Amino acid sequence: MDSTTQLTALHWGPVAPVRTSGTPAHASGPPSPPRADGVVRSGPPVYDPGGPSGSLHLRASRVLEGNWTGTSTVPSRGLYPHQWSWDSAFIAIGLRHLSPLRAQTELETLLGAQWADGRVPHIVFNPSVPLDAYFPSPDFWRSSSAGRAAGAPRTLQTSGIVQPPVHALAVWLVHRADPGLSRARSFLSRMYPRLAAWHRYLLHRRDLGGGGLASVVHPWEQGMDNSPCWDAPLGRVTPAPARSFRRADLDHGAPEDRPTDLDYGRYVRLAADYRDRGYADGGGEFAVEDPLFNALLIASEHALAEIARELGATGTARHARAERLTAALVERLWDPAEGMFFCRDQRAGRGGALIPERSVAGLLPLVLPALPRDIAATLVRTACGPRFGLGGAARLVPSYDLTGEAFDPHRYWRGPAWFNTNWLLERGLRLHGEHGRADALRTALLDTAGESGFAEYVDPFTGEACGALGFSWTAALTLDLLHEPSGAAPVVSPQGRDALTDTAPGTGAGGAGQRAYEFEADAKGGDRG
């Protein structure tokens, strides 16, 4: 197998059929009978490992059911009451084990809010949620007016910034969970042009450094909102006056665990300035090339190549582009002396400068199949060293250097461990042959997810829950780890039923029998990148 396809074809490969109840599946046999809508499935839609992990599986499934709105999944019912971009991608990766139809719907809903210039907004707002439940709210972003020149949707309210581009990878994995359903619904042929436009936007409009990599123009775009990596470039930004906004996040979290008022004022200033420029790229005070953002873009470019091949094209050009981007990532962001990747601040003088802060983002290019072998080995050594504690001092790999001056085990992205970054690291370790370390991390992730109540993030040493509980991507990635890899015997679900509804799967999201999403009126949300 070609090394450039390993990410999407080997370690991220198809799932095996299993069940919630009924008789064991046979590896080979006739396809499922037609559903109520006439679609023939190529395989069963429901997954439920037997044995002692079953209760964890059920609990994770209930989190996703509780956070489902009818067309998408909120990260949490109180703190984050809308749809978030990279959350939905990770959620779909887990949902594919329960309901491939719902996983497809999750991604279709998100990409249905895409702007004409190709960007996928980081929030799609639920119009039934009160404006004061979350800040920045739709009336701050003003997408349909301020984003008109960039092609923002007229009938949907969104934010104007983006998040890491893991979507093509999610689409490919969801397709492989039930190829028959995907083909019957033309899922890939509908998603491919949207994903191609999304990548085109990032590779052309966001190549602010001229070296081939995409830049983020706000800390919320990279996903790790409050990382110490942003302290230096944010220092150039004049904060918005505190009286000009109200921090809804403090209704849910302790101030000592959240960004400071000063940092928050800078976030608001950057977002408001970007909005007031009509969401035009290239003119702001903040432009950073980030290793995680670009690694996920490259991984998704490989996935997009696989989607193209499924649709009848060769995919060769996209695989080649992914390899060129991998080379650019190494050239621009790799520091051999420090043994990891760093962010590049494009506004720090001509040509920019690397930001000397060690974030878990600097380890996550391990997910790339074409990463040079010596660099992959060095990243593993760095992950296992005193700064990140993999297999040693840390229960889960922290978001920031354990020995760094800015490290805080509880403050948002300044030290706590997050499940999505550890899930990516587990996949990267396995991709590069570190199966023992990957197995140990997988076990720690599953144990911590269950013990913490599927927390948003945890203390990296103790696993103590922080942030929101019942967090969707924690539950979804728990499901993915339970299934792939898993030693559980595969079994099959009752035919014609969807694991997460009481209706035939063909009814689709929001069909008969689907419960309506009810917003918790007393819940107030906070900022989130």
C-alpha cells in the first residue's frame, strides 16, 4: 500500500459490523433487505461492543442522543448551544458507529452553511436559542450583512471565522461506515465540491505567508483558544473595552479556569475588526501558521483524494499536493533542535518568526503518513519526554508544556488535556508503528472519559473533570476508540432500525418520531474557538 494512502485506508479504515442486540454477524453474507425508503444497506448501521466496555458505549451513546438537535449535535446542552465546525467533524466520526445516516446529516448540516468563498464557518447558530445565551452571538458577527461580499448565507446566521479543516477526513470515514447508504444518498458526490471549495479557500485565500501553508487570523480558528502560543501575537492587539461585551462563559466556568478579561478583550477586538473589514483576509494584526491546523488540512487532502477516487477520478493530484504541503510544513514550522513543530507568527517581522511555545499542536503532525521517519521518531521522543509526559508523568498528554512557565493544569488550553488532541495523537502513534504506546494511550483515554463523565477537558495528571460534562466530542471519540481498534466480537443490530431513533433510518434527520431539540432556557454559553 502506498504510504500516502495509509492515513485514510489503513488506520482510519472501514468499521466492522456489530450490533446493539440480536444474533452475531457473519463476515460475508447477503446485504440487508431494503429499508422503508427502498435503500439497500451494504452493512448494518449500529455498533455496540460486548463485554465490560458495553456500559461505557451506552453512556457515550446517551450523551450524543441528549445533545442531538434534530439536524446536528451541540457540543454541550448548556455552555455551547449551537453547532461548531470541528466539533461536528469529530462527532460524526463517532456517530458513524451508531448511525451512519445521522453522521452524514451532521456533516451535511454544517456544510450547508458554507459561504460562497468556500469558508466553513466555525459556528452555525440555532435560531431558537436566545441571543443572550451565548457570546459572541449572531448580532455580533452580522454574517448576512458584514459577510455579504464574501458570500455568507442569507438565510442562516453564522460566525465569520473558521476552524481546523478535519471535515474531508470525517466525510470519508463516515462514507466507509456504510458505503451502500452513502452511495444511495449520493453523499460523497454532494460533499466533494463543498470540501474542494473549502480547501481551495484555505490554500489560496489564507496563504498569508506565501509559503503554501494556511494561516489562522484569530486564536479561535485554531481551536486552542487560550493557548500560550497566542500570547506574543495577541500582545500587539488593543483590547476591546470590557464594557462593550458580556462574558457568558463565566456563567459556567470559574474565572481562574477561563481566559483572562484582557485576553478576551483582544479576542473581541480581533473578531470585530475582521467583521468590519467584511471578512476580507490579509489585513489584520494576527496571522499565524499553526502545525495542527495545517496537519489536519493535509490529512483531509489525503482523504479528499480517496473521495475523488471513489467518485471515479484518480486522486493522484491531491495526494501529491498533500505531500508538497507536508514538505512545506517541515520547512516552515519544524525545529530540529527542539524536536517539535512550532507556530509561525507572520506579523513578527519580514518572513515571520517561530513562536517558542510548546503546545500539543506541535506533536500532532504525527497524523501525516508522508512525515519523514526521523521526524516522526523525534516527535515520539518529545511526547514521551518531561514536557508532555506520554506514558510517564501525565495521565493524558497536556495541551501545553508541563514544564513551561505558563502551564496551568486547569486553565483553558494552557495545560489541561483534551480528548480530541489525544485521540489524534493515538492515531498518529499507531500510524507510525508505535502500537504499544497507542494502546496505552487508548486505554487511558477510555478510562478517563468514563470516570470524568465525558468531560470537555481534564487535569492531565489526575484526570479531574473540567469544563462542561457530557461533552459531545469526548463521547463520540470514546465510541470510535471502542470500535477501532477493538478486540470485541462484532455483532449486528436489528434490521431497519437506527441506533439513535425509534424510526426507520430512511426518515432522515428531523423525520417522524424524532424528538425536537429544546434549548435549556436558563443555560448561558461562553466563547469557544
